[in-house]
Amino acid sequence: MDLVANNLSYKPDDQYYLNEVSFNFKEGNLYTILGRTLSGKTTLLKTIAGLLTPDSGEIEFDGKNFLKVPVWERNVAMVYQQFINYPHLNVFENIAFPLKQRKIDQSVINEKVMDALKSVGLVGFENRKIQELSGGQQQRVSLARSLVKNAKILLLDEPLVNLDYKLREQLREEFKNLFSKGLADETILIYSTTDPRETMELNGEVIVLDEGKVLQVGPAKEIFENPNSLKVAEISNDPPMNIIEAKILDNHIKFEGIDVEAPQHLSKLTEDGLKIGLRSSDIELNENGHEFEVELAEISGSETLLHLKRGNTKIIVSIEEVLNFKIHDKVKINFKINRAYAFHANGKLASSPFGGLNG
Amino acid sequence: MNKLYIFLKYFFIVVWTVFVVAPFLWALTTSFKDFQSVNGGVTYIPWVDFEPNLEGWKVLIKSPAKGGVDIIEPYFNSLFVTCTASLISIILGTLSAYALSRYTFKAGFVKNNDITFFFISQRIMPPIVLSIPFFLFLSSINLLDSLTGLIVVYIVLLMPIAVWIMVDFFNKVPREIDETALIDGCNPYQAFLKVVLPNSIPGLIVAGMFCIIFGWIDFFFAFILTFTEVQLLPVKIVALNSSVTPWWSLSASALVSVAPLIIVAFIVERYLSKGNLSGAIK
């Protein structure tokens, strides 16, 4: 049972929320929609759920026109980024709600709800009020409510974004377990997120969305290794990939007085306006490197993010240890230039170290 | 500093309590007085200051032929009109408020906010402006001096209150809750009845209370739109006031007329502190 969309567009005001979005989702697979905030992720999920009607385009599910099916008959489930539950019902009643709606036998309901509670680790919380739960527990209740339905399409709209770091890690692990447990055998799982790491960890088919447009579709590894444009490279890396305006002359990359030998995959590129892309993790501190000035140093978890500047070139370097720097300190860095990407002036990928469009 | 604060706090609480309670105590004692005790100087304590009697209360239930003013029928008329009009206003008002909160309406330059304002504007007009149209309207459909006519007029007056309060309330109920209900298999009507409404009980109570209060205390329209067949309590109480002001029966009737509101207030207070929306979104 495939979910196929053709040229979905939604433009409620003068901006496109969805712009000619097409996809072909197959049952039993996990699809990750990666995009920044306001890129149209929620709009797309709501359109699939039936909460929004696109201005143009078609959605077919199981060969039938999905747009003619009202939301309440679509058999989809959705988890929101806010923890949406029914505040007037307790945990058990919340999870049982979609089943009661289907007029299922009470004993079957009890059994299914207990199963769902078990799979999200909330056994013993049946009679709690929603207001008495922590954010993570509330989100588990909404997850349980969406699991209990055995929906053919399960939509998860940035389900971890409002949780704190530790809970996020924990729930993400549980998600992966749930997804791999065969839940997904006949379900289409659609997971939206702004977080590239989450995308890579879930390791599903990735749809990169920006300003309502699909930029690239492919397995997580492919998106990471061969982003097809500057935009995708920015969206699929956190911190975003460093973009450096450089010239390649005589097999050397030149910018801001720096001169490094071009690796083989970049050596044939000679055009003007070329942009070099380098991940923040592919730059390292090195005594013999090039001098940059520290603009800002942030410590996040166990790594340090250095915002550096030289002339008009600004880059971000992530270092896998906690280091203290002052603003205006001078540091010396080295580029792992054989990991560099090159993009044409129009933003398209020119060459990647992993062999995409080797120029 | 702290002691001063506590002193001031209790001082103002006591002053305020005296302000609120004194008129009730005054009315209560006066209602048990007779002509002599009322005119014989300042007296407050029954059996010590004056000899209590039930004359003031008896007047309220005696028939006019025996010199009384029989408020029993107007009392039940008032209860019936207020409750029916409030109930219908709440039902219609809640439905329209939900529509105004969740759906977008457009007719030329008229949008949702304009429609909401249209409802409120009915309350902005001075009642006297509405009295003549109402009178002519009711007389043209033969409902002057009838309970049905009064109910119709009160619905017009009370529904804006319900709409106004409930629009604001529904706007605070996250739309995602409705959407989740739809996804969970409810059609829009079920989503409203099973999910949105149970989470809006505090709002319903506030709106209901305002409707009941405004309906119950209205004198103006009850006075203008009724003559002899039907009378409401406020009008009847004013009718007590003849050449000699009978303070004792006026006090008794005043107490009787605020009694329902006091009961409503006590019930409502219980519910209001209970329900809240926290936890819907965190």
C-alpha cells in the first residue's frame, strides 16, 4: 500500500507552504523529512493527515484518491511537537480514546492499551492525570495513543524537539527500537525533524524540504555524503557546512591569502564563483596551520564550537573537547582539504569527496 | 514591616467584609421589623432592640386582595425566563463561538473579528435604544406580555455575552486538540462534543453565570414588554413601593431575589477552581 503524492502545492498567502511536492512512500519504510523551521514539514504532514487540503496536486493511498477521504476515516496517527493529549482524560482514557471511537470491545481495548503502555514504558501510570506527567511522559502518552491504533500511516512531527537533551536521547533510542520491532512492517512511518543528527541516526529515506520545495531525496548516507546543493549541505549539517568563496588556480585552492593544494577530486574545477564547502568537524587546530581570529566560542556538551574569522571569511570549527578561548584570540587551524566539497556559483554540487558528480 | 503588612491586609479585609455584609444584615433585620421598629430610631438586634415579626415576609405571599403582593408567580416566571433564555443563549452562543474561533469567515470586508464585534455591539447600545424596536417587533408577532416574548428578547441580550466569553475561551484551547480528535476518528461534531467541550467547562460556567445574572436582574425590558398577564420579579418588587415605603417587605423581597444568585455563585466557585487547561500544552 503506497502513499503517492503528485505536485502538492499549498499557498494560503503570498508564500508557498508546499511547492510542487511529489513523493512515493512505500509501506514498511521510515521516511525522514528534514528541513529547517517553516520549511513546510508540518504543512506536509497535516496534508497527509487530511487536516489541510492542498490547493493543487493529488495524494493517492492504496491506489485510491486520498484527498476525498475525510481525516477521521484516513486511519493515520500523528504525534505533534507540542505534547498534545486530552487534558480532561487520564492516561488510560487518553490512549483508549481512538479505540473507543472505533467501538471496539472493552476487553480488547484494555489489552491493547496495556500493550501500548508497556511499549512506551508507562505501566503504572494508567490513572494519572495528564497534567501530573512530565513533558517526556506526556509525549510518551501521545506516542502510545498513536501506536494503539495500528494506523497505516504514522506521522511524527518533530516529536523530540521540546524535550530536554537527556530525554531526547532516551526517547530517540526507544523510537528506533519501536520502529525496528516490526511495527513498521505494514506501516508508513513519516518522521519530520530539523536535526541532521537525528536524521542520520534514524537512517531512513530522507526528504530534504526547504521553503516548501523538495530539494533532495535519498538514503540518509547519500544525503550526508553527496548533498546535491549548497542548501542541502547547510540543512543536513549541524552546525551548517562552512561555505568559503575560493578560487582554484594551478591545482591550488586560494582564499584570504591562504593557499592549499587542491585534492584530486577538486583539481579540475577552474570556473569563477566556485564555493568550497567544508564541515566544521573537518577543520582541526594545528600549530602549523593558518591563523584565524576567534569571534565567539561556545561550549555545547563535550564539544567546543569556535566561530572564526579571517578577512571576509567566517567559519565554524567544532572541536571534540572543552577548550576555553577568549574573543579576539588567534588560533591556527588546518583544513582536511580532501574532505572538501565544491559547489557551482548557482549552488549546485560540483564535486564531492564521496564521488558525487566528480568534476 | 511584615507585621504592618499583615495588619493592613486584615484591616482591609475586615473593612471590605463590613462593606459587603452590612447591607445584607441591614436588610435581614429590617425584614423582621414592623412600622414601629423601623421608624422608632436605630435598632439592630432582634429581641433586644426590637420585637421581630413576620409581617414583612407575609406580605410577599398574600394575595393582593388581602393587601399583599404575591411574588410567588413572578418569582417562578423570572426563574423560568432566566433559565430558559440562559440555556438557549449558552447553547447557541457556544456553537457560534466555536465556529468563530476555528473557521475563517469572509464576506467582503467582514471577517471573523467583525462578526464577533457585531455580537458584542448588541451590548454596547443603551437598552433604551432597543426598547422601541423590541416593543414593535414583539407586538407584530403577538408576543407582547408573554413569557415566550421575554425569552426571545433575553436571548438577544444574553447570547452576545456567551459568544464573547466563549470565543476568547476557545481561542485558548489549542487547535491541535481538535485536530488530534479528528485524527483519532472523531468527525467534527464528535471532536467538539467529546474533546473541546469537556475542556471548556470553566468557560461555560463563567458564561452561564453572567447570563443568569444579567437575565435575573433585568428590570428595564421586563417592565416595558409586560403589562398585566405576565410579571417578572424585579418589576413586582418595585410595585411594592407605594405611598408609604414598606421597608420591611422591600427588605424581605430583596433577600428573596438575591438568593438564587448567591446559590449560583457558591456552586460556580467550586467548579471554577477545579478545572483548568494546564497540561494540554506544555
